[in-house]
Amino acid sequence: MKRRNPTLNRYQLPIPKIYPKTVTPLDIRNAPKPEPIEELRPPKDAPNILIVLIDDMGFGASSAFGGPCYMPNAERLAQNGLKYNRFHTTALCSPTRAALLSGRNHHSVNMAGITECATPNPGYNTVRPESMATIAQTLVMNGYNTAAFGKMHQTPVWETSIAGPFDRWPTGEGFEKFYGFIGGETNQWNPSLIADTIPIDAPNDPEYHFSVDITNKAINYIRQQKTMVPDKPFFVYLSFGATHAPHHAPKEWIEKYKGKFDHGWDKQRKITLEKQKALGVVPQDCVLSERSQEIPAWDSLNENEKTTAARLMEAYAGFAEHTDHQVGKLLSTLEEIEALDNTLIFYILGDNGASGEGGITGSVNEMAALNNSPDTTENILNHLDDIGTPMAYNHYPVGWAHAMDTPYQWTKQIASHWGGTRTGMITHWPNGIASKNEIRHQWCHVIDVVPTILEAVKIPHPQFVNGIQQEPIEGISFAYSFDDPKAPDRHNTQYFEIFTNRGIYHEGWSACTIHSIPWVLAGANKNFNDDNWELYAPGDWSQANNVASQYPDKLKELQALFLIEASKYKVFPLDDRKAERFNSDLAGRPDLLQGRKTMTLYPGMSHLNENTVLNIKNKSFSVTAKVELKDDTTNGAIIAQGGRFAGWSLYMKNGYPVFCYNWFNRQHYYIGSREQLSTGEHFIHFEFKYDGGGIGKGGTGILYADDHEIAQGRIENTVPFVFSADDFMDIGKDSGAPVTEDYGSYQGVFTGTINWVKINIGSEVNDDPVGKEHAYLVRQ
């Protein structure tokens, strides 16, 4: 196939097409032979691009960087490629992903935090400016095929419904194909899936696992793409939900690590550091930084605490190895189709440091921890056999997160310290990199990946995309280091900020301050002026020796530099709110519902996330449904929100209406009818009267059929902040992990007919006398 002229104007995207103006004769037989239609292609020999991103994996987790999680495919790539041991992220998932795909700092693309915590402020609103196109947009407009599989987590939450708009969904940001999820985490056994922009259910397969699924989808895509257009390169972004909580893996992978963490996290840090020194990924004189006082010593735990903590870590390690195994399948495919050598691979072992969000004890239900309801050792011990299975939503204790960040201090969310920001990264490209099995010490950041790709494929950063003038790329290509291990650093200054934990790196020095702890979700915030700044000198690899008192002038210099950089990249005003930012009313971000207090839903509506439906938490509410029952065996969910680990459902059980409130899978409150309903049309109504007096309080539930009460009961505890990050609202079924096991069928599919379901919240419930609405509905 004929190629386009290599002098194409690639600075303006889409590339302008030039059509020849000719005068032709009437008869085709007398016309000159036209020029063939030219297919757009990148410059000659441009490589395929593959980014593999692991979620929540610290620098000291993978065996490729000295950690206890065996990842042979990461090691295999490193043996034929390069390890980067000073690669940095933003310390949090959405910000890192936005920076990775744009080549700009996370505040620049308005992604200061996760999408669920957006505010109206510039830098924080999660709306990527059109003046900062993604690498997927640039590549697809230069002749690449593009596809993304797995986690995205960059779409503003108020744009995640069927109403869109879809220009900030993956397919609107340059990916021709997308298969995965757009939230922050997912149940690996029961994910809420999206194909392009369409919600779909996971297969009803007892062996199903999300990591396996997305890898197989990526493999099938690459095979087909290379079959159809072998001369056209691809850009594939394989972004695992692993190893983010919940730590779900097949039992045989977890059992590989049985007993291997009984020595505890303090000893594991020492073991890991020795391996890191042997591998050369840290200097021989690297000092193991101290464990902070907020993290308990392993020896301070009792035997039950050690048992549960060790098992939770076994699940994480099995999860990590299982994920790397999927990467190996993809690499084998690239070998089979002879595409591996000309594929530029970035295997990024962590979008941030390891996660401390499991809290001090860890948890068998992370959703409870995220709602400021930490787990107990007793509860974990009672569910020890459930860890890693569909019956748990487990996360390990913060002590293991700290160990997985060896030799550094702190964890994910702590943007001030390398434990939150430094992760392992492997680059592999045999056709473009002569060096093999070497380590690169050049300091680099996730925003440097985009300019590195552009340099490798010989495509310029566009000046205009879709008519919008583009802002400069803020990263610096590290392609200069591919075959020059001694090349001096080019990325010499970089600010950091996540949840007001702040840092500044400049020419080897780093100054930083911690303002908030990830696993502390409540309590008064301190004044920013009271934050204690630390200073670490060049040569202090692990930030182990705070020299702030020895070099006060240098600290002041770097603090001033932070102010300059932060002002430049839209970091201010600092926002240290946590739980409040999950509430759109308090955060002030756009709300799809715009203050509505009533919402009518219809059959077929499903996968509705919590930011697109009425918020029933911490208030009175009612649910009314008009249904038709076929007979006295009608079963299934009329409406369900959340899932196995927190949520609620109004459903039928053999003709009896039932309301179930699932409080973190610790307590199921059932309010069931005393009478079986007859065949035909009915109005089923549930009313919850909230006690008030704060958040997460209880209340009274009353169930009605038509115009009379059929059941009443107490719900002593409710969910204060979020039911689920990945299990949403459905009408006529309960997709994902079920709120209750009482349905008696897969996904609790309703066997009758639903006309509509109406939700009311707040004062409309309190002002409506009991029976008033039911009588009205019956008359209608």
C-alpha cells in the first residue's frame, strides 16, 4: 500500500488532506489514471506502543525490584531491556493516569485527585482541557490503531451516565476501542464492565477473573489488528485493576505464598533491601528508612493479628504474580506474531506507591474502611478462608504497604515522600534500544512517557488538535538515556501534591511535608502553616536522613521553589478535605441531578453509579415501584444499589415483598412482608425514616403494598459515604456481587414485570403522610 508523503504536516491534527483539482473528460475510458488513495501511516518503522500499568504496587513489591512478589515476566522484560529505578508517579491513581496519557502535570490537566473528589477549582475539576490532547489522540491522528483495556478512572463523575457527554470517556480521548471500567477499583470476580460506552454484564462463568478477561481481549485485538493491517502500528494501553484492592486471585496463586510472610513486615523490609542491593536497583550504601510511629511494629501484634495480617499479604502477593502471568501471555502473543522486537513497552509497576488504605488491621471489606468503619481482627479471623475469594473485598494492613515501598518512607497518597511516588518501571524495545539487562538511574516522572513515545516514533508534539492550540508538553523525554547510562539527568525539577501532602525535587535535593495520613479519614484538619517540612540531600537515596535543621537556607529555597511551581501548575488553593469531597453538595462540583429530590427509573436501566442517581444516604427516603406479578412465585430484584459489601435492595421472594439493607456485609437488615401478594398489578412502597443526629445513623423502615402497611423494622446502621466503587444501581436485577443471597437466581433477575420505580429523598418523605402517596398511586 502506498505511503503518504513523509513531509506531511503532523503539527496540525487531524492532518490536513490535500485533494488535487483536475478537469476530467466525460468518459472514464478517456480519463487519466488517478493517484491511488493513500492510507495514513506514521513515519517509517514506527514501533508499536504498549503501556502496561499495574495499580497500587510499590517500588519494593515485585521480584524485578527485589520484592517478595514473584513476577517472572517483569524480570524477563528487564533482562532484555532497561530498569528505571528513579521513576516517579503522582502518588494517586487518577492523577497519575491523566499525567501519563497527556504528558502534563496532573493539576495542569485538572486531575488533582480522584474523579470522585472533584471540586469546581481549576486544577481540581477533573475536566481535561482540550488544549492538552492525550497521546492516544496524537497517535490515532498520525495513523496508529489505538485501544485501551482495563481501568481508566479519568471521566468526570457527572458525565458517566448514558447521557454522557462521551468526549472524556476513553473512546472520546483517542482510543478507538475500550473494554474495562471507568471507576477507581473493581471486584475482580464481578466487575461492572463497559464496552466502548455501553455497560455490559460480566460473563456468568465461575472461573471468570477480570485480569484474565482484559488480557484476552487485548490479545485478540492485537492479533486481529496485525492480521488486517500488518504495516500499521498499534498503541495498546493495558491498565490492570490489579493490584488495587480488593486483592482477588484464584486460590492456587494465593497458596503459593502460604507461610512466606509469617516473619512480618519489619523483617521483610530488611530482606527486600538486601535483594535490591544485590540487583543494583538501589546503591550499596542505601539506608533503610525508619518506620513511622503511625505504623505498628510487627512484634507488637498478638498472634491473631499476625495470622490475619500474613494471610492478607499472601492474597496480595498471589494477586501480583497472577497479574504478571497475564502480562506474560500478552508478551508470548507478540512473539508469536513477530511483533515483540518492534514494540516499545513501558511496564510500569505501580501508578503510585503501595496502598495504606486498608488501615492498621487490614480488612475483609475495604468498602467499610473507606466509610471510616475499620475492620477488627476478630472479624477478619472469622473470614480467613474468604480472603481472595468472591466472598471478601480484602485489603492488607498498612504495615505491608510500607514494606512494599521498601526502602522508602510512607505509602500511596503521600506525595511528599518516595514511598508514595517512586515505582519500578521497565522499558523494552529491541529494535530501538541496543542496551540490554541494564539499570538506568536518570531521574524521571510519569509525564516523561509521552515525550519519550513521540521521540521514539518520530512524531512531533502537535501545535493544533481539532482546531485547538495545544499547550506545551511538560514532561521531558528520557529516550536520551536508552543507550547512555551515564547521561546526566534532564528532568531536574518536579513538584508533588496529593491531598495537600507536598514535595519538591530539585537537582538532587528534596523538600517535603506531610499534612494528612491516608488511613485517617476523620478529625479536624490542621493549619497548613503548622506542617513540618523535611529536607533530604543528594545522595540520600531513601530519604532516610532529614537535614532540615542543618541546611535551613536550602530548605527555604526549596519551599519558595514549591510555591513557584505550584502556582505555575494550578495547585492552589490547597484542599485538605477528604470525606466532604465525596459529597457533591459539599464539594461544589457539577451534579447531574441538579438538586432533584425525585427520580423515576425504568426497566433495563442498569450499571448506574452513585454519582448519577439520587443519594439516599444520611437522610429519609422512599422507593415506590409499579409492578405486575405473574403468580405467587414471582422472584428477583425490583431495584438494587451496591452489592455484597454494602448496599440495599427491594425485591420479591416467592410473591412476598422484601427490603434488605446490607451494612458492609456485617449485618443484613431484612424487612419482609407478612402477606403474599396476588397475581396482577401492585404498588410496592418502602419508606425509610432516618433518625438523624449525624451520618451513618439508623432509622425505621416501613414496607407497604398498595395502600396498606405489610411490614416494619429497624435498620440500626447505615452507610455514610459510598456503597460501592464498582457495583452500581440496577432495575430488574442485581448485577455484580449481589446485595443479598436471598434472590435464589443469578443476578436476581425479576420474573415479573416492572413498569417503573420512583425514588424520593429528604423532606418529601417526611412531609408525605403515611399512605398518601400509595392512595394517590392506586387511584392513578
